[in-house]
Amino acid sequence: MRSHPIGSGPFKFVEYKPNEHIRVVRNPHYWKKGRPYLDGIDYTIIRNLSTAVLGFVAGKFDMTFSYSLTVPLLNDAKNQLPQAICELTPGSINRNLLINWDKPPFDQRDLRRAMALSLDRQAFIDIITAGQGDVGGVMQPAPAGLWGMPSEMLNSLPGYGPDVPKNRAEARQIMQTLGDGPDNHLNIKVTVRDIPYYRDPAVILIDQLKEVYIDGELDPVDTTNFSPR
């Protein structure tokens, strides 16, 4: 399935060249007569977001993926290509800190709590999306998310309260009881998919973890290798 995907969808797989493109063509046997409307789709893989937007503005592409646009790049596209449809809407993508709790020292509940307490979630939103975002739990937060946890309940969870200095003071206290401190930082590796909308939050995460005596090393991994790892 990785090299020769098949299925009953509207398009058939033709070719995939890593870091170059994915090509699909119309499936003449698709169950709905007259569909799809397009003869095919070429997905061009561009690692740099600014380069992708420049190609979109220049007319090389018909559309660009929503997750590949930062707020500043969205505004650039709007200004340079007034006829383009550019809308900023709530989405379901979220950023998570996933901890391998089977691997020491992360099997210690207190360490995981300290990491949660170190996070300034609003700072992630302010830096990555120019303030356009919401702090949430597992489910999409309100008002767009119908099942989002109420804010008063969310704020009671470790690291979600608005008093970030207080949370981090508690985290540092925990870390010191675990044997870490100003002169003895815990070294960890932060593995992340090597695409900007995951890599950028990882960089911020590493910076924030330093506040609680944890030094993270960024380990960007190509998407095709990320899930197996």
C-alpha cells in the first residue's frame, strides 16, 4: 500500500516521487457516474512554505493546503492575489506533546506532570498563528468544537491554568525532587515530523522545557519514517 496504493475512490494512483510530487488520474470505474470532474491531480511537494505560497500567487498551482499556511503567509496571499479565496476558519488540527511513558525516566508520573506544567499554551498560539487559535484538550475546543471541554474544567487540568509562572514554579519543584535542577538538566530527544506546522511547535516546546530544567534535542524525521519510528 505504501508504494502501490489501490482503492475504489475517484482517482487512481500513478506515481509518487519523494520530495517531488504525487500524481493521480481520474478513475473511469468510479461508482458515481460523471464524477470526478477532474482528469487528474498533481500534488507538488514543496518543503518551504513561503516558496509554496509564491508558486500559488504566480499561478503555478490551483490551490494550496490549508495546514501549509501560517497567518502571515495567508495575509500575503490575500494581498498579492485578490481573486483567490482565502478564509481563516477553525480547524481540527492540534499540536500534542506525546510522551513514551514505557521508557524511563518518563515512566515517572511526576516527570510527566512537570512537563505538562511547563507549557505556556497561549504562547504557542501567539507565536505560530498570530493569536488566531484556541487552547483545548483532546477534542476541538468551543465554540467551533461542540464537544470541547468547558474552559473552567480545562483550566483545572495540570498546565492549563492561566498562571504560567505558578505552574512552572511547581514544575521546577517536582524536577528537583526527582534529582534535576539548575546544575543538572534532564536531556531528552524531541522527535517530530519534519514539516513546518509540527516542527515549529517543537522548537517552541524545547525552549519552554528549559524553564523546568529539561534540555531537548530536536530530531526531525521524514513523514514516511515517522509513524514506523
